[in-house]
Amino acid sequence: MQTNFSETQLQDPLIREADDILRHCVHCGFCTATCPTFVVLGDELDSPRGRIYLIKDMLEGGATPSEDVVKHVDRCLSCLSCTTTCPSGVDYMHLVDMARARIEDSFDRPIQDKLFRSLLAFVIPRPAIFRLALVGAWFARPFRNLLPGSLGAMLSLAPPSINGPSPIDGAQTFRAQGTRRKRVALMTGCAQQVLAPSINEATVRILTRHGCDVVVAEGAGCCGALEHHMGKVDGSHAAAKRNIEAWERVDDLDAVIINASGCGTTVKDYSHMFKDDPDWADRAKRISALCQDVTEILHDLSLNQPVQKPNITVAYHSACSMQHGQKITQIPKDLLNQAGFQVLSPAEGHLCCGSAGTYNMTQPELAATLGRRKAGHLDATGADVVAAGNIGCQMQIDLYGNLPVVHTVELLDWATGGPKPAQLG
């Protein structure tokens, strides 16, 4: 793709990076076939190729983004299916991140939209506040169909029961069973520890069972992804810095373990987020290099022989952030097979379920269409349970599907000596 940035514009390192990304695009259109919003809407401007043209014009012109540009960029799920498909290696992820940051800085959103996005960015990354918000949402949930758009969608996603704090949420160390093989930090996250504390609990059990000291570091929290994908750079970078500092204080650290693939994609990208910051570049690069999804470390450690082989079939949902963001595709399925489960793959496994962080609240109609489509394919496998590696996907699929939905690590923990997941009754 030909670009027309001025020499002055190219002095900005972000514009130089955008210029390089744009020049890799050859207009082939392969990305359109795997883009969920294009598949649903059939609009070229709701495809990666169409958005690339819009972003190019916005950045070259330097003007305030138009409402049309904002609409189509907002509709992007950041599922990154296009990056898996692209034969030219276009770094769409970082290009759309730049566009969102530019929109956040220069576009004046309608007041209700601005307040709603600010509310999400403030509440969800703070577990104590998020838990209180869910209590309020629980009382308001019966009236969800009376509320318009995003508000109604937000209440629909509120769980039917609210979990209290888990014993593992606070800073502490869980010692390895037997000989210690690794010392790892577990990111307990923000929304996940409120919505499904059983995931972190299963992660601690299975890692200690496999010879890991597991440290929950003082000061670590939200990875920053939620604000990052809203273009709120200051907030996302502040969250990332807090995590980097927290994990730097852990002695003899072998890995940072993430059990929410959306968070894992972001933490692995800290090195890029701070590449132009001389004070943080090396520190961020070290943390990104240490980051592993929980299935990656279990694969490296070699999964223990199952103590029981549950006779159930598992429909494995590969979260977009797992398969497209981190390029982890086979390891979770291999581990489930090793644990004795029969693993099935649904049709259209490459397409997003519509969760995408806060997308199912900011774009509820599109998210619902994608959620029903994904849940339908998973139900059609005839499996006993759905396994996924990302809490957002779990909530979305559970909302629209008929099968119980659990985290992959909960099944692996059960097979190797842990309790049966509560969702399985």
C-alpha cells in the first residue's frame, strides 16, 4: 500500500511504525473471509482491509476522526483472525491500537457513550468495586429487557450469583508439592477473580501438584487490556507498570503464568507497549519473555498421569486471543487428550464468539449475533462440556449456549487429582 506521510509526520515514532505496517498491506482481501464483522455485515468498511484504508486516511490527514471512521473502528473485535490469515504479515493489532488511541485523544464521543466507557474502565479492573457493581446489577437484572442497548446488555451478562473473595486473592506463596521445579508468579487478574475464582484456585492446585512454587505478588492486578483496547493509553500503561514492578520483586522468578488468554496476549505485548520508553523498555521485555499461558507451562512440565479418566467429551473453544493473539492452537487440546478427555472441535473455530473484552457491552447487537452463532456450533458437536481458556469467552458462550462451560485448567486439575468442576454437577 502506498502511503503519503510528510517528513514531519514521520518524525513521530508511532507514525513511522504505522507507515511500515500500512506498506505491508497488498489489498489481497484474504482477511475479509475470516473477519467476523465482515462475515456478519458484508460491509467492506467492516473488514480489516476497509479499516486499514480508514486508518490510513485518518493518520495521514491528521484531522479529527469522523463519526464514520469511529463507528467502523469501534466495531472491530480485535480478534486478530485477520493476522493469522494475512499472507503479507500486516501487523493489524498494533495498527488498530494506534487508531483507537488517536480516536480517544481527538474524538468527542456523545456524553452517554463517554460516560459508559469510563464507567467500564473504572469498575471492571478493580475487583472490590466490580463485585459491588455486580451486586447492584443482580438486583437490576430482572429489568434488563426494559433498558436500551449497552445498559441492557451489561445487565444480561451479570451472573445469577456473586462469588465472595477467594482465599488465594491476596499476596502469598503456595509451596510446591514434592521437589520444587519452578517458581512462578500467577496473575490473579481483575474480572476473573470475581466472576470465576475457581479458575485461579484450580491453577494454584495443578501448578503446585506439578512442582511449582506459586507466588501471588503484592501490587499485581489488572493487565491493562481493557483500557488498552479502548485507546486509554495512560490507564493501560499505568496498570502494566504496576505489574512489571510487582513481578520484578519476586525472587528467582522462572515464569509469569496467565490463565486468561486475553490478559496473556497483553502481557506478552508489554515489550511492544514500552519499546520507545528508555526507562521501561528492558524491564517490560523481560516480563513479556517470562509470560506463559498456563497450558504452556503444563506442557513444558509434562502433565501428570491422570488419576481418573472421566468418560466425557469436550468441545474445545479456542479463544481468539489464544489462537490468533498468542498462536497457541494445539497445546490445550493435546493436554486435554492426555488427561483422558475426548476433544471435539466446532465448525467455524476461527471466528470470534463476540465477547472481546467489553465488546459484548459496547456493541451488544453484533456480539449477540456472534455469540449465538458460536454457541450453536459448540452445541452441535454433541459434547458434554465446553472448555475455553478465557473468562470472557466462557461468560459469552454460557449466555447463549446449552452446554456447561469450564476453563481448560479446571478439567486438567480434576483429571490429575483436583475436585470436579462445579458446573458439571
